[in-house]
Amino acid sequence: MYNDNEEDYSMSIQTTPLLGRFSQLLIGLLCGVMAVSAVMGESVTEAEEKVWPLRFGVDDAGGPFSVRDFPWAAEMFSELGFDLWVSHFLPPAGRWGTQEQLLRYHEEQGIDLNIPGFEDTPRMAMAAHYIRDMEAFCQEHGLHWIINLESANWIESFLDDKGRDWFRRDDGRQYFKFPPELIAELADTENLLGL
């Protein structure tokens, strides 16, 4: 398993070319093909056994980049009739560069990480910004989103700014667990359909 707390960083934001970012989303589009989410209506009777609404969309295959890095994404969603974005939530960690590199990326993009409640926790601020940015993008373009939490399946451990491990439990179990501060951020969303 990869350990995001190690200091061996083979890839950073600054050295990822635009084509690499485009390829990442394209791979998500092609490999993920289409993510389908079926939600049953509240008053469905046996005679009305249909799935509604049926959602079609893109699985982004994960990445540290903002949806704002892909200005053509909203147009693509519209043209293809997609209304769902499956976002692989990856905590801001070593796999995508050092904390300093990630902070510099956000600064270069003009992203203000001075978020109330996250002033002394840069990794948490980056995660809160990601949630807010995805929600805003989806609201702006009439999309819904789902967070894929499978990163805990292949990343051994992730320690946040407060020393909490989001993946590894004391009893040996391995699963993704958001800290309470980010659960509160998720609860404030309207277009997030689930985790």
C-alpha cells in the first residue's frame, strides 16, 4: 500500500502539464465510462415500478485538481446530457506533492484557504475548499455529485493536521472516515447525493 505520510513525492502539482490534467479527466471519462445512480421516487407504488431519476455522468478517476482547472467540463456535461459527477475524494497529501507544493498551487490559482474554522489546519482547509468548490460548480451547472471514498482501499494511512488517521482504525480495520469538521461541510451541501 502507498503511505501518504512518507516524504517520497514522485509527482507534484507544479510539474503536471496541462495535458496530464486533461488526460486524467479523459481517463476518468473513458475508464469510468458512465456512472449511473438510480434513485427511487418517494411515492412509487408497485404499479409504477420505475427508476427515477436515472442519472448519467462521469467518474473523474481522482485527482488533486479543482473542477475549475477544466473550464470545458460544464460544456461537456451539457453536450453529453450528463448530470452526475462522481468525485474520487483524495485527501490533500504527499501523493500530489508536499504540503508546501499544494499550498503554492492553491495560491497560484488564487484560492483563498483562510476558511473560518480551518485557519491552523492547511490540509483540512484544502479539503473544505474542495468540497465547497465541487458543490458550487455543481450548483452553477445543474449537476449532482457523489464522493467516492475508495482511496482508503489503496492508501495505507492519512494523517491530517491534528494527527487523526482518516483511513486506519486502531482495531486494524481500514476504511475512510471524514473528521467531524468536514462532515459539517458535507452537511451544508445541496447537490451532493451521497458518499
